[in-house]
Amino acid sequence: MLWTIIAVLVVLWLLGFIAHIGGGLIHILLVIALIVFIYNMITGRRSV
């Protein structure tokens, strides 16, 4: 699920550079997704 969100955000981010759509919101979302990804990589998966 996280990989899908990151992939979609990266595609939208690249489209934002090409077509100037989305404004600053996509950059904020991409940074948030990157922070969540790094946090998950550092902490690892915990079983519940």
C-alpha cells in the first residue's frame, strides 16, 4: 500500500514539473510520504 502511494506521488510530482499542475501540495505530500517511508525503513515491521 505504501509503495503504491509513493509511486503515485512520484508520478504526479514529475507531471507537476512538466505540466505545472498540482502546485505546492504535491511537493508537501511527497515529502510526507518520504518521511513515512524512511520511518518505516528505520523502525522495521513489527508484528502485532
